[in-house]
Amino acid sequence: MRIRLGHVGCLIVMMFCAAGVAEAGDGVLLKPRFSKGQLQYIEGLSESKQTIKSQFGSMEMTLIKKSGHFQKVESTSMDGMEFSTFMERMSLTLDSPMMGKLSYDSDIPSMEEAPNLKQMLEPMIGEKMILKVDRDLKVTDVKGIDEILAKVEKKNAANPFAAGLRASFNKELISRQWRSIQIDPLPNTEVHIGDTWKYYPEEDVAQLGLSVKFDCTCKLDRVGKQDGRNVAFVSFEGKPTEYHQRMQVGGPLPKMEIKSGSLKGTFTFNIDDGRLLERDYNSECALGSAPAKEAKGDEAAAANGGMQVSLKSKNHVAFRTSDDRAKEKAANAKKAAELKAKEEKEAEDDESGDDADGEE
């Protein structure tokens, strides 16, 4: 199968969870808790390396994504809740032998940034989405997606990176990520130290439009103090169990099996305030298909040729206050000014050198 680089989707939705305390007992209530007007800045960082080997050769890609957005609880009722969210920062670095190294950071602009990435991501900054959640904490609707996509597509008619954005940035993806981070890790009941429960996160393989599902077991390790706060410390680990084709980025994929893999991480909850503080995990997964015994014609070879896929990632999510974001933004503005001055000086030096060569 002839594989082409999948369009880089953006991980837009990074929400938050909360934890409560059981009354003066031995247990801790780990359950989502929201109140009207609640505002947080959610920061996500992921680093992934994806390698694909097939009869057509090898393709490797490294993605480093950093995003930050504000989330506010607009309303709560017996029927559910409404959240508003808008992106405050987008940073993406893509490194592959095919395309070289491309980068963009909305907080720290650079003369070296990739125009195609900037053109695709910049229109999303500041755009609002509304998530509706029912009483069972399932996302029933996401408003604002079509408006954001229309704005991006208007400015990216000839941008190959944006061509597949509509297939990757959609209600299904946003809803899945919202639950995976905010709802699914929690047992939704009172637990004691040493108790365990299940969690099923998913990892994306952008090159193929796949997501790999992991079967993890969480454990409440301890409850203690951190920076003067009462905090629950949870660990989780597991193995990959299945994969799904989320979007089509090339020809038909051969049927693959999960060969090996693991996922291991931790998260912490501020028991006093009832909110998640941080979540970290590392994952890896290897998938493979056997070469076809018989393949007649190019189409059969593409559909049945052997393939090996490797995914490794590091992930971090932090839940901050508005003041935290203001301090970070001020620090990044200083870095941006220093970088601009440095790049302008280098450009002047290069120009002076060219003029001197011309005079000679």
C-alpha cells in the first residue's frame, strides 16, 4: 500500500476532572464536580514518534503539540451542563524525513515558522465552542465546530495541511477526548487507598488516521499533602487491546494485529477544591500485518502488503488558573521579543555580508 502523510489534526479539547472528599471516613470520592462560573486554563503537551514500515519503504514522523485553552461552566441543571471553551495557544512541531522540520507557536512567533502551519492554526485562536453534556456526563452536542472550520478553510484553500482538518476536527473526536480526560479516569464512587478501577484511554496515529485503545487499571495509591493542599495520588497502567480507523488518509489498510505495547501514568486531584491538578503518562504500541501470500495486481498488493507500525508518546496535562496563564503569557511575550531581536540582527548581519561580497 502506498502511504501518504496524513493531515495533521489538532488536539483541541483538553478538559478537566474533579475529586471530592468523603465525609470524615476512610474513603475519597473521585467523581466529577462542577459549579456554574467555574473557569480553568487547561494546558496539554504531547510528544509522539510514529514509524511505519511497509513494502514501499519506511516513513517516520515526530509530533510535538502544545495547546492551551480556557474552559468555563456556563450553566448546570438536573438535565446536564453547558461548557464554553476557546483556544488561547497553539504550538506544533512536525519533523519527518519527507518534509523536514516545521514549527509554529502562537505565543512565540518566529521568522522561521512554517507558513502552512500558521495559516491553518492561527484562525482557531480565540474561537469559541459550546459543549452540551447530559446528566450522565455524555457530550450530546458541540456547537461552533462548523464556524471554526469555515473560517480556517476560507484562508487555507491551497494548504495541504488543512485539507483533512474537517475529517479529524469533529464532534466525535472532541467528545471522545473530553470524556477520556475529564470523566473516564474516575471511578465515580468512593474509593479507599489500594482500590482499583478501569480506564480506557486512546492514542492517535496521525499518519494512518488510527486510534489505539488501551485497557488500563487505575489505583488510588495514597492521599497526602502537596503545596499545602489535600491531594489524591492515582497511578494507572495497561496494555493496548484494539485499534480503530478514525479517518481515511490513504489507500485501504491491511488488517493488523497488536504485537506489543504498554501505557503507564499518574494523575493528582486537589481534594480541597475538587479539581484535577496534573496528569502524565507514557505509551508505546507496535502493530503489524503479515505479507500477503498472494497479491495479484497493484490494488491487491496495496491492500494486503505487510506493514509494521510503531507508536511512542509522552503526554502531560496541567490544570491552571487564569493568573497562571497570564504569567506564562507575559514570560512568553518576553521570549518572543528576545527571539525577534535576535532574528532581526542575524538577518541584518547576513545582509551586510551579502553586500560586502557584492562589493568584492
